[in-house]
Amino acid sequence: MQLRSLLIRLHLAEGIGYAGMTKVLHFCLRHQTVLTTAAEISRVAKLSTRSARRFRVDWQSDRFNQAVEQHREIAILTILDADYPLPLLESFQPPLVLFMCGQRRLLGTTQLAVVGARQASPYAARCVQRLLTPLAGQAVTIVSGLAQGTDSCAHRQALNLNLGTIAVIGTGLDVVYPRANVALQTQVSQVGLLISEYPLGCPPARHHFPERNRIIAGLCQAILVVEAREHSGSLITANLALQNNRNVLAVPGPIDAPMSVGCNQLILAGAKPVLNSRHIIEEIYPNI
């Protein structure tokens, strides 16, 4: 078995998480070996007794073997692959395995993340259209999370402008959330790139979305926050981007608008206020 195959199998197995998989990966690289048995993997991953038992049972189960076979039919990116994006590699907790559908080449492009409130106001929709339209002549890919509201506006506008777009979702590639985005997710998976850290069939879960946000923050060169409530998920993504030394941009809004509180706070904390598309372009392409 190759190390890449082992990594994918570990990702699909129950009972072992990110920390355990990272320990196994580092051990195999250091010793130039590939572990094969559940006992060896459990020992190196330092799994608890309960987790080791769960892992051992699943590693030998029909469910696990079926999942491995099922995922042979889809595109997979691992941290060992030559085209793994360098910005993502250097980010906080880079994903070890990603499942993909669409245009893999977009991983190598300049990327602008666009995030905002799910209950986006008409102002947010106007800002997305106004700020992204002048980017049509630029070689930039729009990254977002395919959520309702601002995310969906960003993906649709990118598609309308023939810009590349990457959607990082918090479910399996074959699950649509929200259901209203069936057509949009299908279109992104065909002409853009759909990415997920979660296996096929995996439903949405609350903790998936902060995990998804770290990937969005890791992929991009800059992040634009269009609208955000105080303590919102968009602010979490922006803070992750700051930790990754990304440029954080924010659209200012009325001081009495709840949806603009987060953006105005980001600007107060040092994020760049965006009033036109030129402010975005000079952050992505500083030499222009």
C-alpha cells in the first residue's frame, strides 16, 4: 500500500481524527514506511482504548471497504500531492484529504474569498455585483462556502462573469445544503470546483462549518467580508485568514445596521475598507 492510499483510508475510517492521522503521516515519512495493521496505526496515533477499539472494528468492516471502493470513483487531493496548494499547506491545520468535483486546475489560481451573512440584505447583493463585476478581466477565482445569502451571490456572480469559482462545502459532495442550492452546486461542480473534507453521504453538522471556514481562509490570497453580524461565522473566517497572514478586506455599512456591525468592527481593527473593486485588485495584485 502506498502512503497516499493509507492517508485516504485513514480519512475514511472511524475512530481516528486529524491529530492521529497527522501522527501516523509523520511517522511514516520519518521512517519511510507504510503502516498496514490497525494495531500499528492505533499505537502510532496514540488512540485511546475506546477510539482504538472503534478504529479496529471499523478498519475490518464491510462498511469501511465499501466506502473505500466508493471513493475510488471521485477525484481526491491529499497533502502528499504535487498540486496541493502552497497557501493551504502553510495555513492552520491544512486538510490532509479533500474530495473534489470539477476543475482541479483552479487550485493553482489566484483566489479571493468572499464571505458574508446567510441572511444577506439587498445591500450585500448590490455590493457583490458592484465589486466583482470589474474583476471580469482579471485572472482571479472566487472562493466561498456555498451557503445561502452572500456565499451564493458570490458564486452566481462569478459564474455570470465567467470567473473561476471554488465552493468549499460542509457536507459530502453528493449532499446539497441548503436544498435551494441544488442547481448552483451542480453548476459549480461542472464549470468551477466543488471541494469537501467530508466523505460521500456525510450530512451537514454544526461543527463542519468552522472546519470548512479554515479551508476557505487557507486557500485565498485575500478575503472580502461583505456583511457580518457581531460574532458571526464570517468573522471567524476573517480571523482565521488573519492568522494565515492573508489580506482582510471589509465592506463598510451603516453604523445602525446589525448586518454591518461585524464589517465595521473589522475595519476598526485594521481591515482594509473596500469602496470599489480597485481596492480589491491592489491587494491581490500589489504590483499592478
